[in-house]
Amino acid sequence: MSTRISIRQGDCLASLAKEAGFFPDTLWEHADNAALRERRKSMHALLPGDELVIPEKREKLENGAIDKRHRFRRKGVPAELVVRFVVNNKARADTPYKLTIDGITSDGSTDAGGWVRVPIPPDARAGEIILYPKDEPEESYALDLGCLDPHDERAGALKRLANLGYFAGDPNGPDEQDARAAIAGFQKAQGLGETEELDDQTTERIKELHRS
């Protein structure tokens, strides 16, 4: 029997699929989730209160001789952390970092474009990345995984503006004056009309620059 669940803050499709024993694409493309696909467009940004249907799992049988040994390979579906570091429009290229995800630490360096791309568990919840720029103090950034609202929701747009360096307030309960100033600053930088409103053109440009 299918189960209908309500998305909570911090839930993402990858973590819910892992918990239920499905591939993320299987849940996303399921016929009972057509309305959710139409509303959200992307499986990677759901809103608390959205409803997701998890179908009943079906058994799959494989034929094999009983007097022989058989090997089965379990498929994994890791998620990917993708972050870019830019200062004054210049990429933080080849910068060492230490990444901690749910208590597990790894080291690396940003690529030539300032990007960090690392596979992580689909149910990862929190992390921290510390940059070690040459001849500069280290920089620490908290990672709140699975908490990015859709780009066309106000909180989601403001979170993306914060990640892009335009907004320093609380996206979930912003001061209206600060939010409007951040939106206007982004619009001015992008050559858009300074309406101070999250119109369609502005939210789509935010999504384009944020890459999500």
C-alpha cells in the first residue's frame, strides 16, 4: 500500500528515497507524484508541507541454479555536495579545505573555478567546510543540508541571495527593509529593474546564478 507523507524542514527526496529503499528518480517519476513534479519542477528543492507518495515496494525474482554461487551487486545512489567560493568576483581557486559531514572529515582543494564537488550520503544533515586561503585567516562555513526551499518561494530566494553574498539576514523571518535592500542590490548588479520585489525575472536569475 502506498504511503503519503508531508515534507518537513530538512527532508530531501534523496534521504527519503534511501530510507524507503527506492532510487530518488523512482519516487519522483511515480505517477502519484505528478502534481508535486508540476508544482516544484525540481526534486532537489521541496517545501515543508509538500506531500510525497511513497509506493509499496515490489519483489523482484531472479532465476538461478541452486547448486551454483551467485553474486548480486547492490546499487548505491550517493548525493553530491556542490559549493563554489568566490570573493570580489574572483574564484577561490586551488584553495585547501577540510570538510566535515555528519562527523566524518575529509580534505581536498577547490578546483580552478573555486568549486568543491564531493559525493556525500543522501541522508546527510549537517556539515562544515573550512577554507585555508594562502596568507589569510581560515574561513569556516556551516552547511545546513536539505533545507533549501524552492527558488520561487520567498524564503528559498532569500537563502540563495544569502549564499550569493547579497543577504545577511534570516531568510525565514527577514526584516522587510533588509530583504528589499538585498533584492534591489541583486537587481542592480544584474541590470534588472530595481523593483525590490521577487518577480519572476528576478527569481529565475537568482536560480540561474545559484545553479539550483
